[in-house]
Amino acid sequence: MKRMRSKWAVLTAGLILLSAVAAGSAFGAEPVKGKVMIYSSIYLHIIEQLKPVLKKTFPELDVQWFYGGSEKVIAKLVAEFDQGSSMADLIMIADPAYYNTLKRDGRLLQYKSPNAKYVLPLWLDKDGYYSGVRINVIGIAYNKNLVAAKDLPKTWWDLADPKWRGKVGMPNPLLSGTAFAGTAGLVRSPKHGWPFFEALRKNRIACEPGNGAVETKLLSGQLAVAMLLEENVLKAISEKKPLGFVYPSDGPVVNPSGIAIMKTSKNPAAAKTVYDFFLSKEGQQAILAGWMHSVRPDMPPPANAAMKIGEINKFAMPMDWDAISRDPDKVKERFDKTVLR
């Protein structure tokens, strides 16, 4: 029965995604034209799924993408700011804190999408400068062939258990936006803090470039347990790979990856229309198809997810993204000294 429900969820996702193709005139009264450049950290396979949908939804619009991990996108933006202006019209990265930095620096265009009323207020900027567009959940992944049910880690601190010495991993927060979010949350937690990461270092934690690299090492057996995105595990499960996922009882990190329009956009009308699309049911279905949770409470969870985002929020780790945005370099430097060196 569970397998049938999973197949039905995937089929439903496909049908709703196809409906976006027929929605061409639903976003904006007039067809949008010209070019829109999106800087994004969304996985490439999701971008490839989005390209034909956006083309059929906006046939006269040339949607271009710059893809990279969140930290790579941020580095590109900073370099462009130093040159005077960015080429990006929209940004969609997985570092919620950075949107607050851009807002304070006057880099974002204020825009309150008509579809923002469907988004949970928790994931909306109160002044209308950005919105959550996809929800990443950070928890504990494990290799089912290596970890027995009785040995499953149930809390973050369980990763520091000596039985996982040399077999525990995480993505590098100096390179990955979601890893930085998870690290920042744990550092600010009174139950964890830097002593938690000092314990991980003693346990010889492996820091990989990104979530994909962590997943690869879990599947190869080089790692048994790891801090990882739920979406990586959900996709692996759909491909019948032996990964499992635990929502730590001391708080998974819920990461509302955002969307925003740059103030210097050369095509703000089109950027607003694409922004509207991503917050629509059609656009959010593309998020679900990428194994992430929707920012809209009226959407289902992604296929294979054991919990809905509303259930996860009840015990998720508290996150103050504005506070985190004010000292990211300090956190990264401390992590480098505490874990990497």
C-alpha cells in the first residue's frame, strides 16, 4: 500500500506539473518578453525539468540560469557588486540568511506577489523583499545496509557517539548554503553550540564539498551516518537505493530557501511574473517534483516523506535568520578552525 501511495504521489506530481504547461496566460495580463537571468542553487536535474515548463508557460521569454552552490552564487554576486551591478534578475539560493544581507544593503526590489497570500507567513519577508520558495529539511541520513534499526541515531549528539568514529559526515558549510544553515542553527542552539562540533571533530567527521558528495559516500559505504538534506534521501528512496532519514528529536533544521528580485533587474516586469509562477501551485509542483517541501500549506509533502512540513515545524530547531546573517564569516572561520584544521 505504501508503494502504491508513493507511485500515486509521483503520478499526481507529473499531472500537476503538466498543467503548468497550459497556464501560459495565467501569469500576467500580457505575455512577458525579453530575457530573465536566474542565479540558483537548485539541483541541475530540477533546473532541467523546469526549463521546458517555463518555456511553454512563457514562450516569448528567454529564461537563463547560472547554477552553483549557494556560496558560489554569493561569491559571484559579491564580485559583480564590486564591479557595479549584477547580471541577475532573480536569485533562488539555499542560504536564507543572505536575503537579509541583500535587503539591508538595498540590493532587492520590493515586490509583494499576489501569490504570497498562499505562503505561510513564517516564510515571507514582512516588507515584501523576498519569499521562501522551497523548504529544505536538514536531518540525519544513514545507510540501511550498515546501520541496524536499534542503532539508529535519534539526536544530533548521537553523531558524536564513538561507534561512528570515521564513519560520520556532513557537507562543508564553507561551500554549501544548506550546510551553513544547519551549522548556524546548531551553533546557536544552547543544547549544541561549538562543543557539538568539537565532539564531531574528535569523531573524525568527514566534511564533503556538498550534499551530493555526502550522499555518494553514504551509498558507497565510506560513511554510515551523516548530516544531509531530506530531499537527497527521498530521491534515493525513489531509486530504490539503501538510504534512510531521521528527523532528530532535538530539532531538524527547516531551511526556507528563498526567491527575490534584484533591484538592478533589467526586466523587472518579467522577473515579477516568473516570481509569481514559482509561488503558484504549478510552480510549487516543480518543487515537490524535486523532493522538497512546498512553502504553501495547501500542497502535499514530497513523495516518500515520512512527515509533513507542518509536523516537522513543531519540533524544528529555532532559527533567527536575520541574526545569522550578521556574522556568517565569524561562524565559517570558527568552523574552519574547530573542524577542518
